[in-house]
Amino acid sequence: MMTENEIGTLALKAAIEVHRELGPGLLESVYEAALAYELQEMGLHVQVQLPVPVKYKSIQFEIGFRMDLLLNELVVLELKSIEAISVSHRKQIQTYLRLSDKKLGYILNFGSSVMKEGIVRAVNGLPE
């Protein structure tokens, strides 16, 4: 079984490949489809637009938070196609990790001119 970090490494390779092929500036949905394809080709189990329930005290809400991609039930990918990643985007990925009880996630901003500059790693109790 692959670790979160091994899955994350494959995810970054795939994101760089997709960005190299398609370039910046397309809709997130295009990058999501291409990235899901690349990751499945690498042998990963990919879930797309997965609902994230919110628990408040004794109730659970299914109110429309969706993870863009979940890899092998372990790693969350949040895709963007924007000018720059903001503090609120960083908070969003941390919240998704906490709500889904996952340890590793990435924001992948396909709007960056170079993919490497559009990657933000987020952890939730994952040892480095």
C-alpha cells in the first residue's frame, strides 16, 4: 500500500504533465478531467467531486462541500485555475482535511505560468 507522500509525489508529477500539455488559463473542470485520467493511468484510485459532510454537535450536514479529487482514499487535491492562491484557499484545504480526517492535501493552481509555483502542500497531523 502506498503512503500519502508517495501518492502526493505521483499527483505532483501528473499535475506538472497536465500543465505542460494544456498550459494555464483553462477551466478547472478541464484540468480535473485530464488530471483524473493521468492519475488513473498511474494506477491510483481516483474519486472526483466527492461530497464532504459537515458535522455540528450531533447533526451531520450534506451541504455541498466537494473535494475535487481524492486519491486512494488518502490524499485530497483541490484544483484552481486562478491568478494566485489566497489565504482563504489555504484555509479551505485545511478544513477539507480536518472534516474528512485525511492527513495530506494539495492545492494545485493551474493558472500559474509554471506549475511548480502553483503547488501548496497542506498537512493534518502527517509526520514529515
